[in-house]
Amino acid sequence: MSDFLTTREDWRRMDAAELARQYSARGTVPDAEVFIKDYRDLSTPLYALPHVKGARYGEHADEVLDLFPVPGKKDAPLFVFVHGGYWRSLGREDSAFMAKAFTERGIAVAVINYTLSPEASLGEITAQCRRSVAWLYRNGAAHGVDVNRIVVAGSSAGGHLGGMLISQGWQAELGLPPDVVKGAALVSGLFDLAPVQQTTPNQWLGLSEAEALALSPMESLPLPSVKLCIAVAGIDTDEFKRQSLMYAEACRRLGCEVSYLDVAGRNHFDVITDWMNPDSALTRATWGLFKPV
């Protein structure tokens, strides 16, 4: 990948039409809706697995999560998945497709719901996701989870939210240890919202330049102890790849252990279904974030 792709301000050289194309995930993937429908179709059968459905982690009706424990295990590490959808679509029931592969490995899975934009601001969505982590930390042990082995994950907008879950400074307000999240697997994430603020998603986000800066994971990097898998799809646009590589490089300079994957042959939407395959590079790298299972 060319060095210019890792430069934070390079997007400003693009004209408006090219910038819009770079950040139009659905517009750059033919039949995107087919891949998005697959999330629900692949997730629905997995609700036959033992699970806790609709656990309420906050006061809003949307603040619920589904938890797939590991039967018979009392100290399972936890994989917490935050869905994408450009902050305005999808939900927890589109998100459980990896539950079988992970629980068979001995890793519990939680899939998070949050209020969608524009009903909720991005700041409110971020706060909801953080409350979900607080609930899991306080209640996970009752479901066989080792709350000292929490790894978060997300794709696209969920990658942004995952980045906000490993950012520093919010944990104390919720009574959590600074290192409550030990690792993150972030796929095709958005880590600098400045270009997003100039493109179509801001029609529903309504971010000011100051808000875009404050809500960018690049502005609040994780503790050096956090382990990271940063991944992109081979068919992602240059801007999605630049965002991920830039964030990976920043975290590596900070001292984090970082693996970076460019998953050949996958697009922005189907790349995360690789988590269904125990032998995929994405799954192996993600499982590597946990202490021995």
C-alpha cells in the first residue's frame, strides 16, 4: 500500500464526488443489500444455541444485548460484537453469525443493540455501547464469563464504536477499570470522522467539525496494553483502507501489539462472515487476542 494512504489529511485533496464515492460503502459493492440480508439469514439459526436474549443494559428500550455463553464453562473469555450500518441500520439480530464458531472454541459472544441515528446522536450511541460493556463486566460472571478477558469487535461504523470502547478516559465514570477491554478486532472501521463529516453520512449524523474530532478514535488511542487486530476487505475503497492502516500505525507507535490484515477477495460487507470459519485468517487473528482459551 502506498505511503500516502496513511497520511491523515490526504482525503482533503479529493473533490467532493470522489470523497463521496470513497465513503459510500453500499455504492461501491454491487448487490450490497444481498450481503446485508445474509447477516440476518446467517444469524437466525444460531439462536437455537443456548443464549440470553434481550438483556437490558440501560434504560432506553434499544439498550439490550444478546449473550451466547459457553455451556458448562465458568471462565469463558468474551467477544463483544458491535454492528455496523453507518450508525443508522442493522441490530443485534443481524449480528450473531459467528456465535457457533466462537462458542465451540470456548469463547462467549455478546451482540449489542443501540439506538440508531438520527434518533440518537453519535455521542449518545457511543455512550450506550460503553454502558453495554459496563453491564457485561458486572453481570458476565453469572453467565460463565471471565470479565477480565473481554475483547470488543466491530465492522465499519461498528469498527468506529469499537475504537471508542478502547479509547481512554470514559471507564472511571462507569466504575470500570481502565483496561476493562483487553483487545479489539476492528474491521474496515472509521477512526477519523473528519472526512465522514464532509460526506453523505453526516446528513443523519449532523456532526459539527468539533464533534467529529471529539468522537474520532484517532483522538483517544487505547492503552499500550490493548491487543489489536485491524482488518480491511481486499475490495474496500482506498479511504477505508487508509483509515484502518493509519489507526493501526498510530496504535503500534503507542506500544500496542497490532496485527493488520487485508483480506483478499472480500468486500466491505462479507468480510466479517469470515468469523464463521474457524480456519480463516480473520478468525485466527481474532482468537489470538485472547489469553489462552
